[in-house]
Amino acid sequence: MNLKARIERALAHAVLRLPRALQRPLAGAPIRLQGRELDLQTQLLLKLMQLSGARPWPERPLPQTRRQFETEAGLLAPTGIALAEVRDLCLEGPAAPIPARLYRPKGLPPAAPCLVFYHGGGFTLGSIRSHDLPCRWLAAVTPCVVVSIDYRLGPEHAFPAAVDDALAGFREVRRRAAELGLDPARIAVGGDSAGGNLAAVVAQDSRGDEVPPCFQLLIYPATDMTMSSPSIRTFGRGFLLEKTSIEWFRANYVARESQRRDPRASPLFGDPAGVAPALVATAGFDPLCDEGQAYARRMREAGVAVEELYSEGLIHGWFNTGGAIRAAAEAGGGLVKALRAALGQ
């Protein structure tokens, strides 16, 4: 993290730690929509971003946007987490080797439980670096091994490149379980946003494998590339993830309209019967809220055991803010509780 990013992190943390009595006048009047009230710290964060003059992702050159995303994604994540091992891996992929990163906390047995994690970023942004801190945190507090997959991104590599890498990454981790010190029967898949989409698709595509995933951790997943959910219209402006950004991400990943109902792009249109049990986390002020909840219902109707974690006052991206936003830290605790139960921890 460069000096500018460290200063931004320190300032954001300082403001977000102010007493509520000071935060409210800085944030402005409470924001309420459809009976939901935006979390105060989150509202203040959005105000800080507005004052900083941050431009929407599609309005910047792609290389600059990717660099900015790498920095921003870790600004409010938990830090100072010590692990027994962090090392980069190279997994066999369908087109080229897939970079990955393994996180092993202290005190795990030789055959440890594992989460194969797919980062968010609209299939266009993000990497194992952007989500390094959240993955360290998940590994330490669960505890389990986390293997973060650096799948190919659009527009250079459009659909289904990311899905192909995600599925190959899971199968490679499972195949190399003994070498990596993992229990092949306790390997879950999970991710946030675009990563949640990939985890859901991997769960569908691998359910017939000899050893499929044991659990899905779906954090505000994108499940419908047709962008049909009402929440996209209601919350698609002013709450970090803009409708215009979703359209840009979609164009970079599934440019052809004929692809958008393909279950490997939109798991909502697939048949989830027989997939692994799941936790689906959604946020009240997230444009993707409705499609995440719709996929939870779809799985439940198909006989899948599903738990939902709904955080009314939070926005898209809260998974990366648990080091500063209290409500995000509480929601993160819900993720960990479900993952522990699924992995026998």
C-alpha cells in the first residue's frame, strides 16, 4: 500500500471512529428507502467518497480503474492478522496456468477444511491482491485454509473464461488436497459479487463430481445477467454500485444478449437441485439484493438447505469494510458462523 493509500485509510478510519453524535451531522439526514434505513457509518463513508471526487468505474481508463480498485478494496478491511502460511500457487487451467494464493492459519490439522474463494469486481476488476486482507481474515477467524483464485477477467477474456477458470481452480485444489494439506471432503466454494456468481456456477457444474463442494458461501452474488430485478432500479444510484457500472461490467463479460440467460452466466436460470448447502448474504441498499434473494428461494424450492443473511442497512461491497464499519463486521460474523458449521469448525 503506497503512502497516499495509507493516508486515505487513516483518515477514513479516524472519521468512522467518531462518536455517532458527530457522525450524524457529517453524514446528513438519515436515508430511508422502501422501509429501510441506511447504516450511519455507511452513509458517512459514501459522503466521504463523494467529497473525494471519486469517478464511477466506467468513466476512467481500465488500467487506472483496476489499480484504483486494488487499493480501495483493502482500505477498510481488517489488518494485522498473523497466519502460519501465505504462499502463491500455480494451478492447471483450461487455457493457461491459474494464479492462486493459499492462506493457512495457525493450529490446523494436516487434513484441514478449505474455502476456495473467488473475488468480486464485476468480472472486470479485482484479483487475489484486492481481496488479500479479507481472505486473511476469513482464514484466521474460521479457521480454515483459504485458496483465492485469480481467474481471467473481461473484456480481454469474456464469458465463459472466468467460469472455466473457477471450475478448474476448484477441481485442482481438490485434486491436490493431500499435497496442500486439505480434507477433500471439506472444501467449500465462496465469493463476493461476481465471485459469488462463480461460486454458485461451480456448485452447479461440479455437483456430479465424485467429491463436489461441501458448502457455498455466496456474498451478495450476481445471479441474473438480464438485470431484471427491481432493486437494480431502486438502489442503482448513490450506493456505491451504480446501475451504469453493472451495465459496463456486463458488457465486458457477457456482451451478447443470447448469453445472459445461460446458467453458467446467470445461475438463477439454472437448475440448482442437488447443489451444496448455502449461505446467501444480501444487503438492503445493494442493487443486487433481489437477485441474491431470488437465488436463495430458487435453491430452497429445489430442496437445497439455504440460510440467508440479510443486512438491511448495508451496501454492496460491505465484505471489504469489516475493519471499520461495525454493521459490516457483524455481518462478517454471520458469514463465519455459517462457514464454521459447514466445515465442522
